[in-house]
Amino acid sequence: MASNVQVAAGSRSRNSLFSLALLAGWLIPGAGHLFTRHWIRALLLFLSITTMFSLGLMMQGKLYAPNTGDTLEMLGFVGDIGSGLLYFIGRIADLGGPAVELATADYGTKFIVVAGLLNFISAVDAHNLKIGRKPAA
């Protein structure tokens, strides 16, 4: 009976460790791959996602707010929040253009959204590597 409790507690701590790769990968681009010891992949993801997000802000791209009623803006918010801490820093620092008035601002908005979506994919990839669902290459 005691061994069953120990097994359950051990699997619970392993699951929380696996979830940590997912959460860290979402908050900081590439951090989930640091937990899986894929150093080069972590660096490349960090550089690419951070660069895309920064370029989007430099092009005066819009950071979507969570409280709009428009469906497309809510989807844009989901994409933006995928950038993790980059999004929260951008919102706190009041970065991003107010409304899309230039063609480059529209491209910048898309860069920001795609950076967030890429970060979601990389966080899930790190989680799959950690739990062994995806073999390490």
C-alpha cells in the first residue's frame, strides 16, 4: 500500500517537472528546450522569436488587448499572448502602435502574432521532448 502512494507521488512530481518545460517554454522563448538539454535549438528559438517580436514592434505593430469584443482581435490576442513575457513587457511598457495606419504596421502586427504562435509550437515541442513522445534528434 505504501509503495502505491510512493509511486503516485513520484509520478506527480515527474508530471510537474514535465509541465515545467511547457510553462518555461511559453514564458521565455526557448527555455523549454533548455530543460531538455537542446542548447542550440533553445538559442535559435530564443533569437528567432525575440527578433520577430522586436521587428514587429519596430514596424509599429499592434499589441492586441484582451478585452475587445471583436472575434478577430481576440484571435490576435491569443497569438500575441503566445510570446509569454515578451507580450507582458510590451503591454506594461506601452509598446506597439495604437491602430494600423501604415502598411508596415500591418506587417508588424502579423510578425508579433506569428512570433507568439511559433512560441506556442516550440513550448509544446519542448514538452513532447521532455515526456518522450518525440525522440530527441
